[in-house]
Amino acid sequence: MAAPFRLQIDEDQVMTLEKQFREMIQFWRSAEVTKFHTDMAAAALRLITAWKELDQAMELSLKSLDETFEEGVVLGTLGWTFPISATLSECKKLLKLSTDIRSADDAFSCYYTKNDGIRLKALEHKLLESRNLQRWKPSLEEAILNLHDGRHRSCIALLLPLVEGVTAINFSAPQIQKKTERDRFFRDKLAAVRPGSVSKFVWRSYKGFAEVLFQQIDFDGPLSKPPLLNRHYLLHGRGISEGNLSDCLRLLQALDTIIADCLPNASELLKLLDHVRDAVESGGRVLTRTPLRCFVCGEGKYAELDPSTQDFFSFGFRNQEITGGNKFKLLRCSNCGHAQLFMFRDGVTPAAWAKGGSK
């Protein structure tokens, strides 16, 4: 009886496979592959080195940030609040120049007036547009007009009660000019923020400023003019201000410290600063209305795709303005095309976007 099948080795097929294996061996032993492995190892080493350098740079940057905030506390005793709107490098320069009252006044006056007063104009615009200053806007507008016309004493006369009133109303401290009330207010504020936070540094800076501005004066004894702007001395008619530019600027900057544009109050600004600092420490990014730089190429910036366009549909999503339910935010890099996808479940804005002020 014949076998149902035959067992046989196909020599031609074996030789073909052997040839292919040997060609593969030759390829993996070739100088080209060896060079590729060497280059890949070198690239990996460079990436590891760069990552370590980035980690060290971030650590030094955060340390520098802490040192800057710590030094900023001293500004209060020199009659200036912490410059909220300044960049870190600008803060460091201002602090380095501010060694006493005179040098601090000169440093901040130069900061706000150089380059045709671009920073002063930005500060004025920010304060005038702040929703938390709308009830005082006519007085603020008149103060700024007096400043531009060189009527510094008139500017100070308008800004001084304004700073006191905004502080009293915004922080529920109606007797902030009294030392006992002021001590209680700052004790509670400083106790409520965590040690080492940005909030604590800024509050300490403002405390120093308030102590100088509201320093008690003995009207029964020999009266001498305070070295810095003093609320009691001026509003009780014991004398007049120097009428200089720096006193106008210090009061405008104090308002900027108390009130932050697009935020309910200054305490919310301090929370946001802490949020930014925590994000930097963890290697994350704060989501804001400002376009984010691309995570991949590092050159382009992300722009949101319009949900009603074909570009949006090409990702497989329907027109969410019509369908409702879950919403999607698509960001595309302007340089390399890299896309980032975010889902808003049931149309609710996630916490991170809400914190950053984005829709």
C-alpha cells in the first residue's frame, strides 16, 4: 500500500533560505549597521546628558525664583510692593539695584519710564480695564491724567485714598490704616498660605509696604516729615507730599499688586502664581489663552482647529456644535503639524483649562 504523502526536503528552498540568512548576517555585521548602532548609542547619550542638564537648569531656575521672591520681601520696607507684572529677570535686576530708598525709587522710575514709558502705559491700561477697579475708574483716570501733566501731588492725592479703599474693600479690612487691625489682617493672611509659596513672599512684601504707608505718627510730639509716603501725615494735613514721580508710581504698582486683571481678587492671583510654580516643578505647563509652544519641534505654536471645518472633521469627529455631548479641543502645531487632543466630557471645561483662563 502506497504512503498517503512523501517526506522530502526541498534542497533548493533550503539553499535559498540559507542564502537569505547569510545575507542578513552579513548585513548586521556590516560597517553601516555598526555605525548606526554607534550613532544611536551616541544620540541616546546626548539625550540623557541634555535631560540631566535640563533638570539641573530647572532646579537652578526654581532656586533663583525662590531667592528672587525672598529678596522681594525687602522692597516693602523701601516703599515698593512686589512687581507682579515684571518678568523674573526684570525682578532680579530691580532687586539688585534697590539697595536703599533712593536707589529703589530710581530703579523703579527708570523701569516704568524708559523706552517711551511702555511699561507705565501697560500698567495704566491694565488698571483702567480691571473690573475690580471700575467703581474707582473716574478717580483713577483723573490721577493718570494728572500724572501725564506733571501734577504729581494731585495724582498722589487721588491715588492714596484709592489704595486704602481698594485694600479695605477687596480684603474686607475696613480699618487697615490702624496697626492692630493691620497686624491681625496680615497674621491671618500669612498663616493661611503654605511656607515657601509665592503667596507668602508677595504678602510679606505688601505687609512691609503697608507698614511704611500707614505708619503711625505722634501728632502731639515734635513732628518731622516721614522719609517715605505716609498716609496719616498727608491725609491729616500735617504736610504735603514731595510731589515726585516715584510716589505716583509706587501707588500705581501697589494697585497692581492688590488687583489682578481678569481675576476676582489679588488672592486668586497669588493662587495662580503658586499653580504656575507647581506646574514648572513637575515639568508640566499651565494652560492659558496664550498659544502653547509645540511639544515636538519646539518652534511652532499650537492653534485650535475650528470645529466647523473639514480639518476638524478629518480627525473623525462630527460637528460638535450640532451633536452636543462630549466636546473635543484639537490643537495643531503651526510648524510641524503635531496635534494635541483634549476631551471635554459632556461639554464641561476641565479644571486645568478653567484655571488657566481658557475656554
